[in-house]
Amino acid sequence: MDMKSYDHYLLLAKLFEYPKNNLSLSAEELNQLLKKSYPELYEKGQRFYEAVTDISLHDQQEYYLKTFDIKATVALDLGYLIFGEDYKRAEFLVNMQKEHKKAGIDCGTELGDHLPNILQLLAKTEDDEFREELGFIISKPVIQFMLAKFQDRDNYYKSILEILASFLSADFVGKNLQDYVFAEERLRAENEFIMPSPKSEICQSNCKHKKF
């Protein structure tokens, strides 16, 4: 098993959850990590920390809903961003739920493709091959797609998405998975969803590992 720690995804998972009383504390914890291990990203983390520290919990929650809820800037459900309401999202959710169960993750009231749940899975799965696929084939391009859709450059969640994108690029290089990369044109803001994939459809049997 890969002995590398992926706990930084657990910290980011907290920041992408619906805000609770500890959001500022989690943001401060992220800053400490960035200052120590990722100094080039510290300024982005500090921007988020200052933004959430200066407003009330109620305002944090309203801002979150404005950014990520229905008809908001962008959804947080990765399967939805890839497939929309196509039946293949249901297949994806079934497979994600199996992986969450194996990893001992309680998805709470959210679905298995909700970004905080996916980030927990990246950190907690013991299947290194699956982690690489989830990180490289799914998470990296979807986060790129989300960033492309962010119209409000001043939205403070954009900073956290950029930090996540940097983490994913460093952690998941996609060895032997290059055939399953989405074409760049599918990740442009004008697309409502990412699919179709250049390898037909990643849920079909042509996918080498078939975990999605």
C-alpha cells in the first residue's frame, strides 16, 4: 500500500462542507499546512481565511449556498458535473457508494459524488489503484471544469478550488491512465457537463479498471 499521507484532502473536505462553527478553525489549520509544506499556495489560503473570519456564520452559509447550491455558480457533485442527469451518473453513484462503504465513510445526507465525500475517499481508501483513478480520471478534470465555470473571480471559494487543483496535480500523475483523459474542449466553461469522454464513455466496459 502507498505509505504517502493524503490527509490534506480531509482538511479540504471540511472547507467544502456546508459552513459550521468551525470553518475559521479549519481554514487556519489549512494555512498552517500551506505555510509549512506548500508556501507557494499560502496566499490563496490566507485569502479564504480572512474572508470567512470577517463574516458571521449566517453570512458564510448564505455565501456557500449562493456559490454551490441549485442554480448557483457551480455544483459540488462531481458525477453530476460529468454526466448531468444521465443514467450513467446513477451507475457512478452506485460504484462510489461501494467504495465509500469499503473505506468506512459515512456520506451523511449528501450523495457519494459530493466533493467533500470524494475528498474523504481520496484520503481514506486503501486501494491505491482506485485512488489514482479517482484522483486522475475524475477529480482533476472536474475541478478544472469547476474553475473554468467560476465567473466571479472574487469568490473566495475559488482560492480553495485552486489549492485543491494544485494538490491533485502533484499527487496524481496518471501513470498508464493517459488514454482516459478528457479532451480539453470538454472542460470549457460553455459546456453544461463534461461528457462525452474521448474514450467513448468512462463507465462502459472499455474502461480498463471498470471502477467508474
